[in-house]
Amino acid sequence: MGLFDRIKKAVNADPSDPNPVISGTPARGHIVDAGRYSVGNTNTTSARWSKKEITLYVVGGPVDRLTTVSCFLGERAHVWASWDREVPILLDPSGNVLGLDVPAWEAEVAELDRSGAPLREAVPARDLDARTWDQEAGALDSVEGVGFDTWVAIEAALATEAVPPSDWDIRATQLGVPAGRWAAVQQEWQARMRKDWKLASRFGAAYAAATGQ
């Protein structure tokens, strides 16, 4: 084998899969939030594998029981793992999500590509205007006059400005919350979010945009 062939072989070699080996009961997960497509960020082991974080619920289980899994995917599997798609996952004996079944997902994506199925690119996770949220009735009703956008803006301000907890109410009042009511307002919004995965996903996208994440 000549020098050129050895270089070509080294370049085309498939680096080792950086994902840990996990075993469990196969199931399906429904993605409600997925990071944007990227390759070769600082958390990858190579250009072949890119880190992906996916928030999902178990198909057939409660939709408000969300789990965020982190894994490394190849380029095509990374793109196909988009919002509103079902992916293979593995569960422990108690029904908890162990993680994405990466080999199974890579195989599914290869078959999808071979079949010529339309990619249906993911709606960007942080593009609030592009996603159809179909919120439950009352999910976005104001709490003591504090609407969804104000709630998100306050949560973002408290985080980005590193406001100490002792001053949260003062800062929230400056941003439109009735004096002395921030704790109650925040508690109600968070309670709604825990019960409604669509609201939780919407908050996550809005909060990320507000904080520049």
C-alpha cells in the first residue's frame, strides 16, 4: 500500500463510537425538543461524532414526564433527530429512560436515507414563531397580571444578572410583578410547566433565546 493509500485509509477510517454501551428494554421516545444541527463542537471526540441533547417522553407514557438524554451521533442521525420525531430508546426495569439506542437509531436513519424519505428538517428548537404549540386552554393565561413573556423575561433577567434570591422580588417588581408576589407568581407558572410538556418546551426555547444560550 502506497503512502497516498495509507493517508486515504486513515482519513476515511471511522473513529470509535464514543457512546457508552447501555442495555435495557427497547422502547420509543417522542422528541419534544432537540438542539440545532452542528458538527465538531468542543464536546465531540471527532468530526465524525457530534454531541446531541434531546428532550423526549416515552411513547405510551405520560407526556409530561420528560427526560433529557445526551449522546453522540453521526451527521445524518444528528439531523434526523428532530422535534416531533420518534426515536428508539432503552428503558431500565422501572421504565426510566436510560438513553437513546444509538446503534438502532443510526440503522433507522440509514434505512430512511436509502428509502429516499423526505428529511422534514427540524423546526429550530428556539424559533418560537415557526413552531405550532397547540397550548391547552388556559395554559398561557396571566398569573396575577404576569403573562408568559413577562415571566420568561424575569426568569432570564434573574439568571443573567446574577440577582441574589434575597433581591428577586425587588427585581421582579421592577419588571412588572405586583410587589411581594414574585414567589407566588413563579410557583404557579412552574407548576403549570410541570403539568404541560408543551409549555415546558415553549419556556425552554424562550428562555434560551432570552439568555442567549
